[in-house]
Amino acid sequence: MRRISKDPEERRNEILDVAERLFFSKGYAKTTVNDVLQAIGIAKGTFYYYFKSKEEVMEAVVMRYIGAGVAAARAIAASPELTVHQKLLQIIMAQKPDTEGKQQLIEQFHQPDNAQIHQKSLSESILQLTPVLTDVIRQGIDEGLFRTPFPQETVEFLLIGSQFLLDEGLFQWTPEEVARKIQAFIHIMETMLGAEAGSFAYVLQMFEP
């Protein structure tokens, strides 16, 4: 029987797709490289041509997930039809998991043995989203909506604050505590950006289930 030769990028994505599916169904810790090999029907050498380990596969899955959100953010930021606040809201919403599979991926990040991958996902998300959001904030400054001499640094502090403090895998806040922290976050955002009070009320949508 003749073996089917696939394009390297296609083969790499196939490995990621199958591994991602197994991580969801079995859990990352219980999934082995052999599980991935059997599910695809490839030799071990083929797998190791693309990835050195299961950890590297998970990291690639994470980066692909983040990359999709960042690509969506760039497209939104470049749209001339959207206002600054429309761009910010849509960029925020584009980062939320929109499928059960993505939600399961995030839940895998919160497992104790995935702490390093979780940290990597948070840092990469901040690094890649910062320049996109900074451009939108600069547009807001040009239009007189915001007043800050540190647009990039403000974005970095806001992203780190929101992603770390409100991460369900790190803290177990009560619903009342979360609600108060969200209100505080909106106030802090408006203060740091020099925005009109109440102009960021729409950020509440970011935390709706």
C-alpha cells in the first residue's frame, strides 16, 4: 500500500489537531505521544521530525490558539469603519473562547502539571496583544478620547492586571469579589488612560458567561 505524502505544514497541523482533541478528551497528563501516533497512524520518527516532546506539542497548540486571537485583533484594529471603543470591545471579545474545545483547552492550562504552559500562554498573549491594543489607544489619544503619556506601558499593566488577578485557575474569588474587582478594573482603566468616567462600562461584557 502506497503511503500518502503530506505537505509538512499540513502534517504538522494534523498532529496538532489530533493532539488537541486528545488533550480535551483524555486530559493532557494522561495523553501520551503513542496515543497521538496511533490516532494519526504515523511512525514515531515522523512525530519527532516536527516536535521534540508532548510538552512542545502543547506549547504549539497554545501558540496556535493565541495566534488566532491576535490575528482577529489585528483585523479589528485595522478596520476604518469601527470607532476606538468598538475596536477595543471587539478585540476583547475576540480573545474569549468561542467553542467548547477552546474552553476545555483553557481548563487544561489550569491543571497543576500545566503551570509552565499556563504561564507561557499568559505571557505570550500579553506580548502579542500589547502592540495591537497600543495602536488603538494611540488612535484614541489622537482623537482626544484618552490622555496618557505611556500608552504601551498602560496597556501592559492593564493586560497583566486583568489576566492575572481575574484568572480562575489562580484565584477562587467569590462572585461578589469578582464583581467588585471588575468595577475597580474599569475605574482603574479609565483613570490610567485619562478617559471619561463611564466610557469603559462595556468592559462588563468581557466577563459575561
